[in-house]
Amino acid sequence: MKTTFKIVLFYCITVVLFNGCAKQNRQGLTLVDGQLSVGVEIGYPPMEYFDIDGKTLIGFDIELVKELAKKLGFEAKFIDTAWEGIMAGLDTGKYDIAINVTILPERQMKYNFTEPYIASTITMAALKTSPLNIAGPENIAGLNVAFQGDTTAQYFTEKLLERGVTFLPFSYDKIINCFDDLLLGRVDLVVTDNLVAYDYAGKESSPFKVVWQEPSDELIGICLKKGNDALTVALNKALDELFADGTLLRISRKIFNSDLVSSVR
């Protein structure tokens, strides 16, 4: 009996101590281990990728989330996740938020979103040596067209196919593979968002050029599991403060050398 009592007592004390250490409450939010866990597809420059040392995580979204976590009193923990599984990770509670997610009506029916923090547009890039003249999306007929799967670029190309624009679509897991094959001449065009396109094509030494850009904006926000309202409200408040104090503009100018954030407010 004494032995059993000691075991039960030890178990209860352990559970209490573990729960006390595992959860921290700040601003009414309870997050495991005092961390804001973030689902992110590492390998999507200039938004989230490894520095040349192969270890340091850098990019626009990385700096943004670190600032947001600081505002909330937590540390950011980044969890590398393949893009096609990013939403499933939210559903199963693998992480608290997913970043760099385009706000679409069909997604808003299933998930919470913050207010947008940056805008993007569908953009097409080709080699600088390419003779292509793309006056509109219909001009990609007959071409080999690369895009990253399960992104708005894929949705864009699918709509073109539905409209009867015939071309060969090539879906890749990573955006870097799209541009690698463009450089090797295996595809004629890469369809992506302007944030990525200008990172690849904006440098003077780049072998790529932007050949077309959609006029309408896509708004990008932070995605959360449906019903995670307290964290959504807290993130929106923190975003408002980062806009107001100029932090988000500073990050934009650092990463893109231009203001890509002010237009969403």
C-alpha cells in the first residue's frame, strides 16, 4: 500500500510540474513551452530559406514572425513542412500558425486568418535570353510552364487550362526547382508570385527576367486552425503595432528594397 501510494504521489507531482513547465500564459494565451510554433516551407526565398551556412533561417516571414512572437511574449519555433501538407498540420495541431498563405474565400471557410500583412500578384519569369513576348496569360499557349504545386500559381494555370489555353504544365515541390529547370532550358516560363519572381529576377546579374505580371493583388496573411480566435485577435493586434511603428516597412525595405506592405492597410 505504501509503495502504491508513493508511486501515485510521484506521478501526480510529476504531472503538475510538467504541466507547469510545458505551458506558459501571456496576454491570456496559453502556448506549449512558451513558444509560438510556426508551420513553414523552408526553401522559398525571399520569404523563408536557409542562409549560405545552411543552418540560419532567414527571410521576410522569418523576421516578421520573430517580431510578432516578441510582441506576444513568446519565442518562435519554426517547423519545416512541405507546402502540400501545411494546412493538414494546422488541422492536427502540429503547429499554431502557418505563414505566407494567400487569403482565399474557400480557405476562410475552413480556417482563421489574420488581416493581410503583404500583397502579391501572379508573375511570369523567363530567361533574359528568351524571345518570349507575353502581353497576357493567353500567350503561354504551346509553352512548357513550371509552377510550385498547391499554390495560387497552380490554381492560376488550372483556370487557364479550363479556359482552353493549351500548354504543358510542370508542377514542382519547391520553387527553386522551377527556376533550376528554367535555367537548364527544360521549361519556358515559371509562374509564381511577384515576391519570389523579383527575388530571382530583380538582381542585375540574374539570368532571369519578369515578362508579365497580373494587375490584381493577392493578399497574404497568417493562417490558423478554425476557432483559434484568441490567438487570431492577438496576432492582429501585434500586426497593427508592427505596421504603426514602422517595423514591417523596415523589414520590407531590407528584404525587397521596396515597400510591399503599406498598400494592404
